[in-house]
Amino acid sequence: MPWTRRAAVGAVAASGLSVALPPASAAAASNRPPAAPRIHDVAVIGAGVFGAWTAWSLKRAGLDVALAEQHAPGHARASSGGESRVIRVSYGADPLYSPMAETSLAAWDQLSARAGLPILHRLGVLWFSPASDAYMRQSLGWLEQRGLAHRRFDRDGLAAAWPQMVFHPGESGFLEETSGALIAGRGVQTVVRDAGLTPVTLAVAPGPPRRVGEAYELAPGLAARTVVYACGPWLPKLFPDVLAGRIVPTRQEVYHFGLAPGDARFSPPNLPVWADFNAGDLVYGFPDLEGQGFKMAFDAHGPVIDPDTQGRQPTPAGVERARAYLASRFPALADAPLIHARVCQYENSSNGDFLIDRLPGHDRVWLVGAGSGHGFKHGPAIGERVTAHILDPGLAIEPRFSLATKAAEQKREIY
Ligand SMILES: Cc1cc2nc3c(=O)[nH]c(=O)nc-3n(C[C@H](O)[C@H](O)[C@H](O)COP(=O)(O)OP(=O)(O)OC[C@H]3O[C@@H](n4cnc5c(N)ncnc54)[C@H](O)[C@@H]3O)c2cc1C
């Protein structure tokens, strides 16, 4: 479709994007064809945590960036929506995610300091297991090596520190003292605002973007030399030939239970963020944060879903399972009222590694996603990495983030 003044102005009118078109009268008077709309350096599609931080980082690097989003930044159906996310910096012996989390924690902290309302709450993260397993030992080794504040606990130590929880014989754990919780939806909105960006409201069409000369045209009035698709669980719908079966969205339920007035046992600072890790079976939760109640969820992958059409009401079976867990681990909350629940989705790669690679056949089109249930905290580091690739086309793709390593078989390795 050729560029026309009417189409371009129509597409951007509601978005706040500026397009360098001359006044109609001037063009008519001079009989010159209207100027082409502005071509951005980069268009980022998707204002979830990956897209928002990518756009932020590109802007910081001095590039001209457009951000397009089909709904709103951090909206209720996005994987980045909702109240809170865990940020911890230990990942067993994983050499990739621990440094990324550490970098990101600092960036979230700085953003939080600039924001009107807090984004990072340093509540501490308690990780515990039935026994001191290899994952825990490796996490502790890394925390020690990096000199990051943490405390170890045997079962008696855990029970003494958190008497409102039940710990079983043999359990042990550690507290990452400077990690904690990120505010999710508001956090994403804050990143976009901090970048000085007004997203274009636009559902970009599936498939590779249309090439117009040296640029890609995403819609009338929106063109860029480089395009980043950071579309979370929608990526396999946009690029089914490349990603169907390699990024698999699964249903995940989250429960918030109400506390009795004056009961401070489940509020900060009396309870940190916690993660109960049992050989791949992870249950995690948050103390009452910003009045949202005690939150808990099961990290195991639920049924495969479509992010546009899945029902967003919790299942009775899921609520029952949560109650059974509360009765065994937080007995004072066994009958607490369910005050709020959310149904979200993970967008899982085969083993849990992220995707940061080019769309095959397109040197300047990037696919960024597969957060796999642990991506939120890493938003800043992902934005930094994508920016580095765009600034330096010769920069090698991290093999674990490559498309080539995204298999169709689901075999989770990253927690
Ligand atoms: C219940 C739950 C708990 C989690 N817990 C944690 C945790 O504790 N710690 C942690 O680090 N991570 C956690 N995660 C994972 C983390 O939240 C995700 O990995 C991360 O939010 C993914 O972000 P994203 O930007 O890739 O995707 P999204 O947030 O889904 O963003 C993609 C955006 O792209 C937009 N989009 C899609 N298609 C189009 C189109 N065609 N045109 C325009 N826009 C489009 C969407 O509307 C959406 O806003 C959790 C996730 C869930 C669901």
C-alpha cells in the first residue's frame, strides 16, 4: 500500500505519535507530493515488561523509538499484568540468569527511586527445600561468591524465624536479603513513562512486516528500520510457522487470601516473599503487599491456552488445592477468604530459556520472548541485550537465547 497523507495521519491521530508531514495547504500550494512519514529507527511491538524495557533501553541509547501495543502497557491479559512478581538473584549454578537478575535488580531499584510509587519492595526472598539439594547449594555458592547479603537456616532456624509457617523435618533454606517483590502492571507502565514514550494503540498484523525500501511498514503511518516483536504469549500466533509449539502458553492461576484486621503475621516485614522448592515442584507467595492480601501460586505448568480466549476465572479445583497447601504450610490461613484471583499465562520455551534472535530471513526483525514464568525480573537486562544487538549487528546471539535451541518438546530445566 502506498503512503498517503490521509492514511498516515489517520493511523497516528489517536496515538500521539508525531509524523513529519507538511501542512496540506503548503503541499498543495507547492504542488509537491506529500513528504513520506517519519521512519523510526526501531519499532517495538508489545508493551509488556520485555518490550517496555527494550524501548526504554533503545531510547537511552539515543535511538528514535516507536512502541506499539494492542491494548495498554501491562494490561490484565498480558503476562506482565497483575500485582506482583518475585525478583531473586540466585538461579542455582546458572551462569546466565544470575548476573542478568543482579543487573536488573539495580535497574528496577533505580526506576523505583524515580517513580512516584514504589516498584521494587525489598522484602527478602526465602527459598526452602526438603533438604539442602544441589540447586540450593549452588545458589548459596553464587551468593557467597558475589558477596550478596543472605542468611542460611536449618529447620529449627526456619521455624524460629517464621513461626506462622510450618516447616517439615529436614527442610532448610536461605533468605536473599536484598531481593523481594516487583509491582507488575504498574511497573511496566512506569517503565514506559520513564522512557518518555506514548504507545501507539495498534494490533500489528501476523507474519513478517512488509518491507518498503530500507524500512518496514507496520501500519499506515508507522514504519521503522528495525522491528522488535516482544509479544509474549502472542508470539506463536503472530509467527506460527516459526514458533508454534516452540513457545507454549499455559494457564496459571494466582490466589489472594484476605487477612484478619490487625493480624500482621503475614504482612511485611514479618513475612518475606517465599518459594517452596521440591525437586521441580515450586510453590511461591507474597506477604500482604499494598493491601492485596496474602498471595500464593503453583508454578507447575497448567493446560495449554490461547491468551485471547482463555477464561480468566479460577477453577474450584485450583482454589481447593491452594487451601490444602495453606492448611499444611500456613495453618492460620486455612479458612482465610479468597479475596481475589487472577488467571494469567506463562509463555514457555522448551526448557525455560528466553528467545532473543532474528526472524529467519530478516536481519532487522527481532523476536524477543519466552519469559517461561521467570522473565519479569529480567526486563532491564533483556532490554539492554536487545539494544546491544541492534547497535552492533555483529554481536553474537547467546546460544541459549537462539531460535535454534527452541525445541518442540517441553522439558523444563530453568527455575
Ligand atoms: C502468574 C505469573 C507469575 C509470574 N511470576 C513471575 C515471577 O515471580 N518472577 C518473574 O521474574 N517472572 C514471573 N512471571 C513471568 C513474567 O511475568 C513473564 O515472563 C513476562 O511478564 C513476559 O513479558 P512479555 O513482555 O514477554 O509478555 P507480555 O507481558 O504478555 O507482553 C506482550 C505484549 O505484547 C502485546 N501484543 C501481542 N500481540 C500484539 C500485536 N499483534 N500488536 C501489538 N501488541 C501486541 C500484548 O498485548 C502484550 O501487552 C510470571 C508470569 C505469570 C503469568
